Amino acid sequence: MSSLADWMGWLPPIAVAILWAETALLCALAPRPLTRFRALAPNAASGTCLLLALGVALTDGSLAWIAGLLALSLLAHALDVLQRLGSGGGVQPAEFSRRD
């Protein structure tokens, strides 16, 4: 029987697959799929990096990998925030509207 840590090492890759499947589904259902993908990609990339950092930590991976993945997640998050702020002075762009 495998240890709990071995089993938990599978959770982050499964969560990443679910995250990107959800992103793809949301894009496919949008009236402008490529525009929606551009709006969602930085957030999904940030989440992916966080989940991968968790996976590396759960499998006793290198601290350098964990730090690198966390730094990438921070950069993707910053890009997401900047994109949401856009040129409208803090007004949320239409890509994030629930009405389309």
C-alpha cells in the first residue's frame, strides 16, 4: 500500500487538468472564445504555478523549484491584476462581465 504522501502527489496534476478543462470550457461557451481565453489565461497560469508548487512540496522536491514556481505565480497574478485594471482606471473590462 502506498503512503498518503505518494497518493497526495497526484492531487495537484489532477487539479491542474481540471483547472485548464474548466478554462477551455468557459472559453468555448463564450461569444468570443479567444478574447475570453486572453482574459482567463493569466489567472489560470497563476493557479497552475501554485498547484505545481504544492505538488513539488508534497513530494519533498527542491526548495528552488518551489520558490521558482511561487515567483512565476506571483508574476502571472500581477499580470492578471494589471489586465483587470486595464486602461479604464480601475473599471472592470467587458471580458470579465457576467452578462455576456
